[in-house]
Amino acid sequence: MSTVDPAPPRGVSRRDVLTLGVGAFVVSTIPLAARRPAAVVRRTVPVMGTIAEFAVVHADPRTAHAAIDAGIEELRTTNRLMTRFSEVSDVGRANRVAAVRPAVVTAGTATVIREALAWAEASGGAFDPCLGRAIRLWDVAHRRTPPPPSAVARLAGRGLYRAVEVDTWKGLPAVRFTAADVEIDLGGIAKGYGVDRAVDALRRHGIRQAIVNVGGDLYALGESERGAPWRIGIRSPADQQQLAGELLLSDGAVATSGDYLQYFVYGGRRYHHLLDPETGAPRATPVHSLSVMAPTCLAADAAATAAYGMAPERAQRLLARRARGARIVSVLTGKA
């Protein structure tokens, strides 16, 4: 079963799709307006544990490449500051010392943590950026069996986001933990922030038409090279070569959360990376993929993570509180 926003009547063929296509989305070049297409400069680069894809529409390739360079640097900076996999990142340093003393962080990291805590509060803890220990415990990229139930239970239902304080220390932004089991993981929001920063970099270089797609977090700037909204295809969780739906997007973001890329199967059940803070285990839901459209990629990223597996009415209330203008555009269940 699937629910997707109504798409334009014409389908997308493989030759109509840009090289942009890693992750949850593909971007089509079907002409929706009778206008000569402008030049498109494309670039892909590994960053933030995935592939970042840029498509920039500009008459001068040198300007386009300079803008993409700046966008890539913003993504790398976000990753450098907010990854939990480095002890010297803002997040890594906070996870090491913030339970003992304030950990100074950059203004950007403080902003993202505050946003994450606000989403946690608004969602009643369904979104919790402090589940790093549980995420490490499950380690779905390497595990083949679930961890011991006792270890999972110790981290379940803790509301650990309530044990994080973001304030200042000696005039600088700082983070402090009031519980030993807190470990920040910004995987459900930092990528969206990085995309927004990359888009801002493109704008500063005079770019008005572009796509930035970072592993399922996508922002469409202005119009496509055809002079119409960008046409975004949502991949089917059941078959990554097929599209489950399409949407049109201009000056907005869309992000997807799903269980079909990071998981292991044990005893006939799929154990994926999207944890339920209440149980400390992967969310039990028939939903395989959920996509949210929002004005910013940060909001789309956090909303897609928080609303995944949530009852529709509750999800709509959450979006109304935290992301004005955001809406769920795709829910894919069963065989999608």
C-alpha cells in the first residue's frame, strides 16, 4: 500500500532522469515548459557518510563549479563539527566530557542541538537526539542478531533529551549533560542543516536554480533548467530501480526516512536503524518509507525522522507545531 501526492500524468523513463539519483530520490528533466534548457553543471562527492549530489543551472560553468565548491565545504564543515564518529568534533567532545563539565561548541552546533531538543519536546520524545548509546548498541550495519534485551531495556523510555542543557560558558555556546547515559547523535537533523547551509552557499555565489541532494535530504532551489519546478521521483523501497511516486518542488525541501537501506534480518524480522526511544529498539511499523516536504531541509529531515511510524493525526499535529508549511507527501507500506 502507498499514499503519495498526486503526480503529473506523465511517467518518468530512465533516460529522463539526471545522474542525480543516489538515495531516496531521482530528479527528472522532463520538459514542463516550452523553453530551451540552460546548461546544468553536475557534481557528486562522498560526504556525511553518503553521497552529496549537486545540479546547478548557470550559463558560466566556472561560476557553477565555484558555487558547488562552496556548497561542498559547508557540508564538510557540518560533518566535521557534528559527527559522533570523531572525538574532536563538537558532538564527539560533548559526548566525552559534557556529563562532567560544560563542553564548548560552535554556534552552528548549538543551533542544531537546540532545534533537535525542540523537536524532541514537541514530539513527546518520539524524536530523541540523545540515543547514541542505543544506536551503537544496535549497530545495524554490522550486527546480525539483536543485542541482549537487558541492554536494550536499560536505554528504553529514558527521555534522555531532557538531560541536555545548551547554554553559554565563559561567553561561548556550551553543552552539558545531567545524565551519564546521554550520547548525542544528530543523524536525524544535521544532514538537513548541512543541505540548507550548502544551498545558502550557492545563493551567495549568485545561483538561483539548483538541486542539492544528500542521501535522501534534498533541496530544490528555484526552477529546473526547463524553467519549471523540479520533478522529484520517490524511489520504491521494494525496488530501487522503480519510482513509487513523484512530486514537483521549487524553493523547498523534501526528506525521506525508511527501513530499507540500513538493516539486518533475524528470525524473519527486519531490524532497521530508526529506533523508537520508548522501546530502545527499531520502530515496529508497517511503514517502509515516509517523505516530508518542508520550507527548509532541517525541518524536513527532523520531521521525517520524528514522524516515521507515528499515527497520522499525531504526525500532522507535530508538523503544525514545529514546521509551518510542512506536510507528509509520501507514506509507503507493504510492498510499496
